[in-house]
Amino acid sequence: MVPDKSIVIKVEAMVEELIRVLLIPSSDYLGHPFPQRHNHLFERIHDGKEFEVHVVRFNIFGKPKLSTRCIVHEIPLELRISKTGLYYLANVLSYTHEILRIVREESIDIVFAGNLLPPLTYEVIKKLMERRVPTVFDLQDYYPTSATGYLADVKRVSGSILKGFFEVMTRLLIRSASIVSVPGIALAMYSRRVGAKKVYIVPNGISEHFLERYSGEEVRKKLGFSDEDVVVGYIGSVEFWLDMEPLIKGIAIARKRGLPVKLLLIGKQLQSGYPQKVRKWLEVYKVEDATTWLDFVPHTDVPKYVAAMDLATIPFDVENPTAFYAAPNKLWEYLSQGTPVATTPIPEIIAYKHIKKIHIARTAEDYAKTIELVSKQREKVVDPEVSQILKARLWQNSAQKLKQVLKSLKDRKH
């Protein structure tokens, strides 16, 4: 039986319309303790109809902790090194070869490169430019400092030298990419300033389950917090871009003033030794016995823990460019449960400082005063403006925006 030509043509057209994307993620796509920006975006983009997403897996954390619908490529012959920065540098040649092989054999249309150490990504982009494969460089934080922080202390001479090197490489990456995508305004301005051809803001978002409200009572009971306790919390990686000392000192001040404050930390370090400093400050300011420090919790449970807090915090170090340029989606995760937020004044948050539940904290005394304020106003109500922002900032909406960016590149290719 001879196949109907019209059917063959339709099938060929459907195959032609499929956009194949290779994601070079910022970390271990499956082994990271919690889903990151790229997981949230590309798990929603990959559908096998419009988009087929291939992912390079950098096996940094060992056993997979996250599931995926995407097509994952493990890198063969990798050198297993525990330090993230050294891991990337040691394997740069094999990664470059393998990535280019995947592009060729899987007929990749677009390469989407995340925040890897620049030598890897720059070499790949240079080769792809020669082959006329369009690229998106996703600048999800200020790369020079974040890359340096995993190799050296950014405040030391060695760190300054590395940061300067990574700054040069990052600028080359930004200028070389067909498109630069960023999560927020500060990084968009930086990208334009250093010469990006096109910049698109693809905001960090929240998962749909954060729109559900929780009471937090079950978690408080499980962790041994009383109704009178004022629970101050932080959820996320405990790393070098934080400035935890003023927060801990602020809690100590509030306790000396008679407030029953408890600190709830949820998360651990990824690579650096910053948690050791945190433990030292807990001891120095005598907050150890008032601290509950948990490991990372499942992403689906995060809103329950946020609901258990009386005050959530974003204690980013404004002197650290990684933190200064950040667009923390934890702001919206916190606000989704009506929990007040004490945060340092990074640009992405300053834009929303008019929201009543956002409290800017620069010093230990600022934290202490905010704790005292929220201890007197424990009602958790989500403001109508915040509700609208939350619905607009769902990861699904960000994924739709990125789809349009990728389609524009495919159209331009033809």
C-alpha cells in the first residue's frame, strides 16, 4: 500500500516544527538538592511536540534527587572531583567535545547555556558560532563572583584576580550569544551595558502549589515551637552570598529585650565553608539553643514551612555582586503564605519595597525592630496586589515567555 503523500507531508512538517534545544545547566540537573531555575523552566517547556529538550548532566552530587521528563545525556569519562569549580575546569575538554557531539548527532536547533564556569561555555559558544547554531546565554546571577566563590574567597587577592578573569570571560559570553536571558532588571541592565545583542527578562517564578495557603501549625508542633514563639526563618542554600551575622545579632538583641525568638534555618551549604561562620556567630551571640537547623526539605513542602514562620528572611550580602544582582524567587514564595519578609536592600527587592509585608533590614537593629513589629502583628493576610503578582509570576508563565524567545531564534535561523 502506497502511503498518502499528504499525510507524509504533514508528518514531515510536524517533525520540522519541533525545536530541539540543548540545555547546558548551571549545576547538576538531577543531583542538586532542590529544583533550580532551569529545572522549573525546561520541565514545563519539554513536550515532545513543540519542544524537545536535551540536557547535559554534570554529575556533581552523585545519586539523582530530582526527576525529569527531558532527555538527559550523561557525560562519559568525567573526572570526579568534589569541588564544583575544579570539577568543571578539570573536565572542560571532554565536556566541550561531548556537547558538540550531541549538537551534531541530535540535530540541535538552539543551545541554551547556563552559568557554568566560563571557559567551558565560551569555548562551546565559539564553536557553535562557527557552525551557525544560535545560542542563548542565561545569566541567572552575577557570574564572575559566583564562579569565584566556589574556588576562592572573593574578598582576598586571589579571589580578586579570579573575579577579574571571570569578568572578562563573562563579557565575551554575553557579547557572543545570540540572545541573553536574565531573571531580573539589574542583570538586564548589566548585560546591556557590556554589549549584549538582545536581552530578554525571563523572571524567576514560583511553582503552582505555592498558591495554596497553609496554616503552619503542623510544622510548628513537629518542630516544638509554641504559639508564643516568634519564629524567624530562612530557606535556601547557606552560602557565601549571604550576610547572616546581622540577622543572628538582631535575633540576639530581640531576645535580650524579652521576645521569645526562635531561628529556623532550612538548607545547607553547596560547596563553600560559609556554614562554619554561621555556627560561630550562633555561638558568639548565644543563639545556638534557640536555633533549629534542618537540611533541605522537598520543594513541595516548602510552603508549609514558610507558613510556620512569623518572619521570613532574605539576608543577602549587598556588598557581594552575586547577591546584589540576584532576583530571589524566595521573596514570592514567602509572601505566598502571607509571611512578612525582612530583607537586605538589593535592587530587585527595592522595586517592591512599597508592599507592606516587605521590611528592609540593613543592620542588626533593623532586624530586631522588625522582629518586635511582627510579634505584635501576627495576622497573615495576602494583599490583593501580592495575589496578582503571584499569579503573574508562576513558573508556567516564565516558561511561556522563554518559549517565545526560543521560537524567535528558530524563525531567525530560517
